[in-house]
Amino acid sequence: MRFGGKMRLFFMLLVAVGLSLLSYGGIGTEGKLGVHQIEQGLDLSGGVDIVYEADKETVTAEEMAAAISLLQGRLDWNGWTEAEVAREGERRIRVQIPGVENAEEAIQQIGQTAQLSFVAEDGTVLLTGDMVEKAEKQVGAVDEHSPSLPYVAITFGEEGTKRFAEATKENLGKVIYIVMDEEIISAPVVQSVITDGHAMITGQFGGEEAEELAALIRAGSLPFDLNVIQMKNVGARLGADALSSGVFAGAVGIVLVLIFMVFKYKLLGLAADWALIIYIGLELILLSLFHVTLTLPGIAGLVLSVGMAVDANIVIFERIKEELVLGNTLRVSVKNGFKRATPAILDGNVTTLIAAFVLFYLGSGTVRGFASTLTIGIMISMFTALVVTRVIVNSMIRAGIHNPKYYGLRLK
């Protein structure tokens, strides 16, 4: 029994050390999953800020969504996956790209308008994007013998209907390439001559892929241009010195919390510190893995989630001490303490998660950064408090440490 407990403690020690080393150094020469691979926002690393405006007085929500999809796709294509694209007002779109120093160069790479065309196998341009009236994802059976699947429905205007009828007649059984900015985004085969201006693009893709293709086609058929009305380089608003000072202050705060927990709760506090180290390692790894852009509000979310992780352990330990005062054995007290504390911990964390989800889906920019780090932190903190801490405490008991005073019980 004691040997098994000691082996569990040794395994948890290896987990804590391994996660700490992995979160700091990462894997390989690039340091993947390490803290240095966490993306930094404009306020931490600087970048460029660009504002586009639609060259049209009245713009629909669908047209603006297509324009945002176009810009986001080009940003992703250039490797700027941490960039943010958000609508401002009725006709404007703001693009923020962290880590980029030259705003004019960024604009050249992103471009301003989408060039969509339908091209035959021999390279002849059959139609252009301005001849498309509508493109949307739909789900249904394309014929009576096939199941319901996602597809993209395209509607052409008057000129597009005539041109597309001629194109399908001349290219029956052949491929018509749909090209966006010299990149093929789809290559459907013409199955029949289409004269009514309504076409379907089918294939082996899911709902999200169909929606993405429809958005790209809509972007290429925008009836307006996107003009740059503002561009500027943005320096790191915190600055390198302020960032390092903040990290140092956070480290000092965590060390003080670790010392307090051991002083207040003895071995239970040591178990909480152990779990907190595992928590920090897991959170840093997940932030790097999911490419979460860390901003100043995001750091606030991290600090808040660390506090909630410690608070959950305190709730558990107080319940354990109450059980010990009632005269229960150490094993029974630990079991009942976790059982009594779990509903309160779940209720508190779930309500905070709901708020974080609302902030993420309805917010934008740094608000979403705060919600992202807070959500990840809360989910990990529940796991470490309810699972990791419990494993460590039970392993201590199995290892032969049974005296209640070592677990914070004060006998009068």
C-alpha cells in the first residue's frame, strides 16, 4: 500500500517536472508548445492597424460578411493567423496584425479587391465574379438517388446567365475552374448545360467547407471595392520593459501564493501547490497549441484563472478540515470533503464559463483574447482541483502519512 502511494507521488512529480520543462523549452529547435511560441497581441509585440471602407453608400450585412471572409482568408494565406478582422460601423473593417512592422507592405500582400473568375481548361476566362448575384451553402439531395449533402448554390445575373449557359454548353463533361486571385478554390465538372442561371457545386465536403467556399465566391463577387482609409504602425503599448516587469510580478505573486498555501494548509497546501504547478504548465502548453493571441486583457484572464484554481482548492480543504473536526478518519474526511466541495466548485466555474463564452462569441479583439485565456484556465483549474489534487492527497495517505495535524487540523 505504502509503496503504491509513493510510486503515485513519484509519477505526479515526473508529470509536474515534465510539463514545466515542456512549457518552458518546448519541443525541437522551434520550441513548439513552449511559452516562447505563444502569439502576442498588438499591445505586447506591436504591429499594424489598417482600416478599410466599402466604396459604396449602402452595404448589406451579407456583403460585409463576405468582405471580412475575404480579408481573413488572405491573412491566413500569408500566415497571419493571429490577425484580427472586425467590422466597424456600417461600411468599415478594421484589420490588426501583430508582429508586422511595415503597414504598406502588409496592405500590398493582403490586397484590396478580390479577383474571381470562372476559367476553362485551356485557360480561357468564361465569367468574372461581378456576374455572380448570390452564393450560399445549402443542404439537400442533388437528385432522387443521392442522399442529402451540403453543396454551394450559385445564382448569376442576367449577363452571367447568358455567359454561363454558353460556357456549360461548350465545356460539357469538362472542368470549369473557379479561381480567386490566381488560386483555384474549386474545380467542378460540368454535368449538364445550365440555362436558368442557377448552378450547384457538389463534392466531398462538409457544411463548414461548403460555407467557406460560398463565402469566397461572395467575396469575389462584391459589388464594391475596399479602400484603405487609415493605416499605421502600432508600437507595443506595454513595451518590453513593462512586459518583463509584469511577468516578474506575476512570478512573485505565484511564489507568495505557494508559500501561503503550505503555511496555512500544511500537506494539503503542498498538494495544492503541486497541482498549481501542473495547472500552469498545462495552460501555457494549451495557449501555444491553440495559437491563442495573448494580449494585456488575456494576461488578466490568466491571472484570474490562477486565482480561481487556488480558490477551488481552498474550498475543498476547508470542507476536509470540517470533516476532521467532526471526528471522521482522514480517508473519510478527504472523500467527504471533495464530495461536498464539488457542487460549489462546479457551480462557480460553470457560471464564469457561461460569461466567458458570451464574451468570446459576442465580443471581438482583445475581449475575445480575455475570454479565450479565461475559458482555458477555468477548464484546466477544475481538472487540477478535482482530479490532480485528489490524486496527490490520496497518494500521500496511501504512502503512510495519516496524522491529521499534517493536513492542517488544529486540535485544542
